[in-house]
Amino acid sequence: NLSEGFEDGWPPDGWNVKTVSGTMQWMGVGDFAHSGTSSVFITDGGNFNSYLISPQVSVSENTVFSFYYATDFPSHANLTTFTVEITTDTTASAYTVLETINLSACDKKSWYEKVVDLSDYVGQNVFIIFHDVNNGGTSIFIDDIEIATCPSPKGFAVNDITAHTANVSWTGSEGGSYKFSYKAANQSDWSEDISLTEPTFALTDLLAETEYKVRVLSLCD
């Protein structure tokens, strides 16, 4: 498993930067983040070709790979090629492209989540690569990279809200199970854990005009 939020200095243990041309390269930045205070960043100036390479990770049957990205100048994104790549050998002359990220579709400095399919690599030890080929285009930020067989619940949504009920849902791994609890925001005690096999729960008997908090724990075999 790999979970990296770039909060503990740069570069994190096991991460490497390879710049093929130009002088710009990936670096840590402490003033813009999806969570916490830091992310990884590559600027928009000049012409360059730079790779950010993860530590080696093992891919199993239920591995899920996700990360968040943002950009500063989407109007210049046509001059930037941002790809997510994979390899079993970082000394290879080229890597396999998993996804090409369309930065032109982004709003300025808004975070977007990307989930990448690794099912073709089950049973292999791989490196994940973030690759920027820039010809005076836009900057790129990356944060909250997670590669896990039991990924954290994310993408929470609350719908069908009434005075006393609400439906809570989230994104989890396929076939996952969860422990769910909730409480009024002004209370200290959580409800008893509720065991679930689907990423959704209908809250009932709520107090009107009251803020509530929920928490969800993924359960792994």
C-alpha cells in the first residue's frame, strides 16, 4: 500500500524525480493542497520533460489507485501533456501510459480526483509515474495519492435531506464492507458502529435544524 500527502518534507522516502530535458522539475509546495498544507508541484515556465516516480508497490486483485490534481492556467493546457504511467523497471527508456489527464477541462486551482485502473498489473511490482512534458503551458499540482487494497472511503454525499432524515453515500472499493457511525455535532458520543456491505446509509430520527457528523471505516479481509 502507498499513501502520500507530501506533508513530511521533500522528497518523500522512496520517491524520485527524473528530468530528461529543461531545468524545471517536480517539487514540494506548502501553500496549496487538497488536504493538509502541502502538495507536489511542477511549474509552467519554459520547455521541459520531467517524471515523478513513486516507490515500488505491489498490485493485488483489489488494489485501487487514486490521486487528486489541479492546475493553475488551464487556458494554456494545450501546451502541456500530463500523463500517468507505469513500469516494472524505472531504467527503461519509456513507460506505459495509463491515463492522459485533460487539464483544459479544469477550473483554475480546483482539485479533481482521478481513479486509475491497475487490473492489468495484478501480481506485479510496479512504479507509478507522473509525467509532464511542458512547452510553456500550465502548472500541475498533485496530492493525496493512494494505492491500497482497502482504500479510505471518499466522495461523501448527503442527499434526500428532510427535517429528520438524510441519506449518506460514499465511494469505496468493490465488494467492500464498512463500519458506520454518526452523532450530533455538539455531542461527544458517537452512535454504536453499524455494519454495512454497501456504501450508503439512511439516517432516521434526526433532530431538526441540527448539524450531524458521520464517520466510516473500511474493513479489509
